[in-house]
Amino acid sequence: MLTEWFTSHNINVDQLIDLGEVLGLIAGISVVIHFILHRGVILWLNRFTGHSETLWHQAVFGKKLFSRFALLIQGIVIAVQTQLWLSGDSAVYEILQTFTSLWIVLYSLLTLYAVLGVIEVLLGRTQAGRNMPLRGISQSLKIIFFVVAALLSTSILIGKSPVILLSGLGAMTAVIMLVFKDPILGLVAGIQLSANKMLSVGDWLEMPKYGADGDVIDISLTTVKVQNWDKTITTIPTYALISDSFKNWKGMQQSGGRRIKRSVLIDATSVHFLADNEIRYLEKAQLLEPYIKHKVAEINQYNEQKQSDLGCRINGRRLTNLGSFRAYLERYLRQHPNIHQHMTLMVRQLPPSHEGISLEIYCFTNTTVWVEYEQIQSDIFDHLYAVLPEFGLRVSQAPTGSDFREWHYARSPAAAQNTASDTRSAQVAEPMKMN
């Protein structure tokens, strides 16, 4: 009955049986190759290197490179069998050829993606790789490979040469440039960042315009991700790093020292010449003793040569408490164990203002760790504020609410009456003590 139906429709049963046998042979060989590759070779490789925790093993098997390559080989084997066992003028041959061609293009693309992923992982652990925008380059190549694969797939489906499609692609250039504007700008920016060594993953980036202040965790084709110190994530367009300015703290981290540049405001009314008793007191300071003795001898010699009349305090040269304090701070920093002694170190006086005299400390710590840096800086200024009164100096600060309340109380009539009463009581009590 079935044979009669095939005969009525002009279908050769013998050819149909031969075709079925060929397709079964192709399918059987493909299944055998699939089991050999996936259940044999790949599993053996994974078990053979399974005890190894090397980076290349994790990268290759993590990106499924062998699996995709095995599927590519299967497509090639099916295409070869199609040409061997089937006639070129049959419809089944055309269908299988189209299917296997698309299969080969697809898994060639996926295999290339896996290769790029492996290269990105392996190079990302090297010093040279960290200085390159690997993710951006990888994404750029993936886009190029995808466009080529799309052209090849289209040419396979319509049965035309890819050259014809490429010749018509010129008319779509404007559209392509508009669609892929950000990736193209990102690719150019990534190349410039890499070539000029401007930025790499792990650098400390500060870009106030975009609210970024932290470590660079990813550089992709279109964006740069920055993990701020408060653990938030800021994304910056890659091209913005070329068109706008930013601060990279990498130089500071590599130098081994971080700058301290902070001032203290001193009340100008507390600055005065040192009296003899004050000089003798400051000579007891171990750090300041050599300086005091040297300056006193130098000043005495100068005054003697100039025959200065020291009866007037404005004549000749004299030591000041502010200058002695500045010299003390410089010697204190010179012997500080956490200050970098091979970088710039100075204590300088800045132009005075209505707020007071600004004395600035400019030096570098011997560590770049943020927490340690802040501790060192705080310890230095703790000591600075504590030692100021020893030189007869005061910190300049604006009056607070408590200062105004005390001033108001001191000028009130009740306070004046209480003060007068206390004075009279003291005068009466004094004769009683004497009696």
C-alpha cells in the first residue's frame, strides 16, 4: 500500500531507501564522534588536569573552549559526509549544506569568543595585561567577529557571495556609525588609555564630575566601573576619560609615600619675643636644644657686631616663639618613624589672614595605606595642638556660643555686683585672718 502511494506520486522507493541509509550513516557517525569528543576526549582532559588548580585550566574549562571546538568539528564532519554520500543536485544536499554551513559559522564564532575569554583571563593576571583595557579590546573584537559571522550567515541563506553584501554595506555606513557610536568611541578611548598608560584596573581614580572616587574594577568597551570608598559603584563613559580630566593616584601608590599638606591657624596676638626664662625652659626640650643654643649664639654675635641697643626690644635680633615652634616641628618630623625622610619635608608659614597666621606642615608618610595614613596624620596634629601652649602660642578659632555666654555673663550687672560683693568679703576676711 505504501509502495503504491510512493509510485503514484512519482517517488522512487529505492532512491528513498538509499537516502535514508545515507542519512542514517551520517547521523550514526555524528553520534559516535559526539560521544568520542564529549564523553571521551573532553572528560579525559578534565579528569587528567582536574587535580590542577592552575589558572589556564580554570580559564579553558570555564570558558567552554573544548566543548565549542568539539561542536565545530562535528559540523565540519557532517559537511564532509554530506559531500561524500549525497548527490550535489538533491534537495537534501542543499538543506544539509546550508544547515552545516550555518552550524560551522555559529560555532566558529563561539569558539573565537571562548579563545578571547581565555586570553582575557590569562593576560588579566599579568602586569602587562593589567595596564591594558583587555575587556574593551575583547568586546571590540567580538563585535567585529559578530558582524563577519552575520554577513557570512546572510550570504549562506540567500545564496550570494559575501562580497556583494560588503559592496552594499557602504550605503549603511552612516547608520552603522550611529548605532555603534559609543563602542567606536570606547574602542578609540581604550586604545589611547592603554597606549599612554593613563589608567588600568586596580588604579585609584578620582573624577568629581561623575562622583567617582575609588578603585577601578572594570574597563569595558563603553564604560569604566569605579568602586567608591563607600562601596557604591560609579560608571563612567570610557570616552569621558579622554575628553575630560581625572586624577589617577597610581603615582602616589607606586612612590611609597602619601602627602600630608595641612595647616594650623595660630592667634597672631600670641606671637612674641622669647624672654630669657622662656629660652632656658625651651632649652630643656631635647629636639630643640641644639637649635636654641645655635640661634642664641648667632643672635648674640650679630647684636654685638651691630652694637644694638637691647634696651629697646625692637632693636637687634631676637628669638620668637613662633619661629622656635616652627623649628621644633621640623625637627619633630625629621625624627618621626612614619615620615618619609627622602621626600619633601618642610614647615612653612603661609600668608596671614583675618583668621590668623597659617603654619603649614608639608611632608610624606612612608605608607600609602589610607587608614594608616590618617592615623599618622592625626597623631602628628594631636601632638602639635598639645605642644602649642609650651611655646606661649594659641590656636586661632572663631568665638563659639559658650564664649559669647561667658562674655555676656561677665558684663551683666548681677555678675558685677557679685564680683564687688566677693571683693568686700575678701577685704573683711583678710584682717580677721591677721588677728
